[in-house]
Amino acid sequence: MKRMLNFTRCHHLRQITQKCFSGAPVKVQTPTQLPRAFARAQSGKLWHSTHSLVGDKNIVLMGPPGAGKTTVGRILGDKLSCCVIDVNGDVLEKTWNMSVSEKLRDVGNERFLEEEGKAVLNLSASGSVISLSGSNPMHDASMWHLKKNGIVVYLDVPLTDIISRLKSMRIDRIVGQNTGASLRDLLKHGRLYYKKWYDARVFCESGSSAEEVADKVLDVVKRYQDVNSETFISTRHVCLKDHDKKFPPKYFSEAVVEGLASDGGLFVPEKEFPKLSRGEWNNLIGATYIERAQVLLERCIHPADIPAAKLGEMIETAYGENFACSKVAPVRHLSGNQFILELFYGPTGSFKDLSLQLMPHIFAYCIPPGCNYVILVATSGDTGSAVLNGFSHLNRNDKERIAVVTFFPENGVSDFQKAEIVGNQRENGWAVGVRSDFDFCQTAIRKIFNDSDFTGFLTVEYGAILSSANSINWARLLPQVVYHASAYLELVSQGFISFGSPVDVCIPTGNFGNILAAVYAKMMGIPIRKFICASNQNHVLTDFIKTGHYDLRNRKLAQTFSPSIDILKSSNLERHLYLMTNKDGQLMVNLYNQLESQLHFQIEKMLVEKLQQDFVADWCSEGECLAAISTTYNASGYILDPHTAVAKVVADKMQDKSCPVLIAATAHYSKFAPAIMQALRIKELNQTSSSQLYLLSSYNALPPPHEALLERMKQKEKMDYQVCVADVDVLKSHVEKLIQNWFVRKSE
């Protein structure tokens, strides 16, 4: 029998019973394997106490040596009037009757971790603050033992602060310290374990006092326990009792799975976007893209929906080996005050990969077990291949539960885009060409979602539920916020600006999602001055920003060199109008009902002026687009794709050069080889798509050739796909047939 470690809970005066370590091997279920429904249900039951915040649960402080866990723990104990347990002093040294450093010297690193883990397994406590040692997270069984009755809070202190503190403290009890590895490397290695276990993160600013960190701990614990605090409502939400009953707020996971709100609106956070402090942003300047994404998305996704550790796994899977550039979304200086945000290093060569390599994992995690989901997608060119590719990377079990149908305008995308869409079909993903334009495809999908008879039939007949992966889905839009924030941090990191200096962003957009994500980045604390909306000949958004009149009457969609923004009906504009009108859901109902019935609406003058405080807009002709590609290449050796060229033209027209401007490069030029060859006056225009790509890659231009796209063109086998007329009922029949075939294949 091991020696029992008793602790008295200060305000209950209760003896804690012993839990003994049996010595047998322990099979540990990692925290990311816990059912999310259980996590939310349990979170709602815990933490009830009239005496303190913690109730019968423990707050477990985790972090590297020198993070201040012991000091912060004592402060929390005073604030909460609860027992404080320091693992080093109260558990390990009392168990071993020697100091931690002596034990480490005596037994060595590996045996120390095992002995430390056994000692912690004997610890039983409730309603306490427990300060772990820096090496506790390296022992799985003991960490799982602690998590069963506690919330693990990670004190994420900047490495520079940690190293400074450790040097002044002359700490000699760090596992691995005697191996010759540098202190920085040891601390980085420890982070691999911390990210596996934490439930909530305190992102500490450099130089923060222990008191400030303790207050932040209380804030993140309160957030963790309040599972109902972060909900989503429709942009057409009306504050009436009957409406609230019929269309109640949704959790993040519900909004992701449903895609489109049942009243026809789009899901938005009920509360404001979380905002990072200047110090927190400064901590992210030297971080990787994956690290930035983890911090920002943790703030936007409640851990009851996706635990932090699981979210981290998804982010690493999405942005790890799937991107050709280690920076994921690098920033390149073009000329003068213009910088290019390169968003095309994903597997399908467009900015859509930044969302659609992550979104499928989020979606798969959020859907209820035992349900089959069919994702309907409308694409103007790039979304189709990106969504098919993204969902093809799910594990086998998830691909058995989730299928994708993407509709694209048969004659409204480039030849390469079509080949890429069709070529990315898999056992759970199919492409359907529609003899119409993108606006029809997008409108048809919304009509299908709102057809309760059809959706009900699919559910009853096949057990299939429909959802979306266009930017109408919040999980598609949210990851885009990360790259806008990251781009600004890259400018700071490269020394072009200091944090706090303003920048403008210029974004080619048709559906308003990409530029709206930049607005959300500003709400989180990125100092963006102006949002420059760049349109091609389909300039309904530019006209709206200039006049406040959204007018589709007598407009015919023009096919341009930049097909991904050949859009007239902009879905995400509704989200921005809702935000700009102080969440006036009734106004959204009125405006979009009028747009549906009369093909136009006008916002009042006050709102136009408010819109123009942040937005400017202009459009680019086809001739200007080709000229921009040519002049940019001749001046810098850099090839713009046609969409980026549209943005370059508009930035030249509208930006006053008083601050840097980030131009979003939304696709790799290889996807639009005929337009590039025409712009550069290359005579071999009649070559095959693959020949055109190889010819352009021989130019030794910037950015470098996109290897994944070149590999795509090597595929000899042409895949079949279906084509249908522009009729919603015909699209429904295609959806049903594809679902039917999917279920037949699954049963084989």
C-alpha cells in the first residue's frame, strides 16, 4: 500500500480518501476521444457551489517550469478560499522525502517520469487548485487521473519570459536538462505534451504579473463552465417570443451541421467577436501559422463544441503536409507599398483550401453519431475542387457518413478549373455541371435546403441530412479570419511595420466572404484601415458600396477572365449588413424578401455613409486585367492570376499609398493559363492545358510552379461527371440519385 496523500478542502474541512496506484499497466483514453455530447452535458452540471467558483472540481494549472504555476495557484486559492496543492512540494517531495532535483539526479529522466506519475496517481483532491510540475504532462496515466475531476488550464507564457525567469532562478530540476539539449529546445519539446491535455489556455502577455494571470485563469474557467454563453443566431432573427421559440439560438456545432438557418438567414455569433489584447497579438508575431490558427480559433469555438486538444489536431492535419509552403499563407513584397498575400499553396491552388482543408474535420466532429450527411456545394470555380479534395481526406469512417455533391456552371469556369473539379471526385464526392451560371447554382441550393418536403423525404428514405460547405456555412468562413490576421503579423515580423500601424486590404470578391473575414479580423484587433472591394465586370458589389443600391435588374452575368468572382448574388453581404445595422434581423428579412421579389433593394443614406467609412470599391475591365498581368511581370517577374490582377488594378486606383496595402492573391496563375498566355503575348495559345502549364512553369517566374497542379495535369484518365439543365427539380433528382448510389456502394 502506497502512502496516502490527504488534503483538506479549506472551506468544507473534508478528508480526501486515498486512491492507490496498483502498479498494473493503465490503458489511457486520451481526452480528445471523449464524446462531445458528454462533454457539454457534464460541463453544464459541474462547477455549482455557493462558496466558490470551483465547486467539487479542481483547477489544474499546467505549464513549463518558470510559468508561475505555484504563485498563481496560491493567488487563486486566496481568491476562491480553497485548498492549494503544489505537486512539487506537497506531493513529490513528501512522497520521496527528498527534493525533486535530488530525485532527478538519482534516478535519471525516464525513471523520474514514471516515479513522478505514480506519486500523482495517489493524489485525490476536490475543490482545490493544483499546480503541476513542468513534467507531469509527460505521464499519460497521471494526467488522465487529474482530468477526471478537474479542468486543466495551460499557462502559455512566452518562451523569452520563461527562459529569463529560469536563468535567474537557476532551476536544476528540468527533465532532460542533463542531455545537452538547449533550454529553448527542452521548453519547445514540453509544449508537445501540454497541447495534448489542456482544457483551456491562458495566453499570457509578456511581463504579466501573477495577479493578472490568476484573473485570466478565472476568466477562462468561467468561459469553460458556461456552455450556453456562445450561441449563434440567424441574420433574420427577430426579437419576438414566437420567433425565439421557432428559431432558438444554436451552438457552434449545430450551426456548422445545419449550415443555413431554417428561416433562410445565415448564422452569426449572437455576441461580439472575441478581441485579443495588443500584448497577445505581440506574442503571435513570431508564431507559426498553425500556432496562430490554434489561438484564434480557440477564442471563437467553445471547448464544449470542440475541445482545444482536438481542435489542435484538426489544425495540424489541415495545415501540415497539405500545403507546399511552410508558412501556409506567406506575404511577399511586390513593389512600393503593395504586398501580396499568397493564398494558393494548398492542394487545389486557391484560397479556398485555407478553409476547406480544415472545415471537413470540424464538420465530421460536430455531426451526431449514426447520421449520414450530404454536403451540397455551389462553386464559381475554386470551391468545387477544394471541397471535394478536403472531404476526401477524412478517415474511412467519416467518409462513410459524409458525401459531397458540387454543382458548377458547365460553361462558366476555366478548362483547368473544370478538370480539377471533375478530377477530385472520390467515392464520397461527385461533380455536376449545370447549364447556367453560379448564381443559379447558389440559389438552387438554398431552395433545396428550404424545401422541407424534399429534405424530409431524403431523411426518411435514406437517412440522409443536407448541409452546406459554401461560405454560407460558418465553419467555412471562420478559418479565413486567420489568414488575414496572420498576414498583418507577417508584415510586422518582416519589419515592414510595427504592431498598431494601419494597413489596407484589397480583395477580389464576388460572394463577399473573403472580405468579410478581414472585417472579422479587424474586430479581433488587427488594425485594418480600409477594406478595398475589387470587382470585375460583374460589379454589383462595387455599385452597392458606392450607392447603397443593390440592383440585379437588367443585369446579365458576364463571363470574364476571373470566373471565381463572376457572381451577382452575394451571400455574405447579408452578414455584414446585419452587423452594420446593429443586428436588425427584421430589416434583413425586408431587404432580402425585396431582393427575391423585385431584384433590388436600397439601404438608407445613413447606412451608406457608415458602410463607406470602412469600404471603398471599384472594378476592373478585361483589358485592364490583362495589362496588369503583363506590366507586373515585366516590372518584377511576378505572375498574377486574373483575380489578383483585378485586385491590383483596383488597389492602384483606390489606395492612397499612405500605408501598406495587402492584396489577396486568391489563386495560382497556373489555373488560368490561357488568360496568362494572352496577357504575356505567348503565341502558343492552342496547346493543351497541360502543355500550357509546363510552358508557363519554364518561365522561372514568381511565384514558383504549383507542383500539385502540375501533377493533376499528368493524370491520363478522364473522369466522368453528370451535366444537367438549369432546373431546381432536375438538380433534386440528381441529388437523390447520387445519394441512392452512395448507399448502394456502402452496402456492397
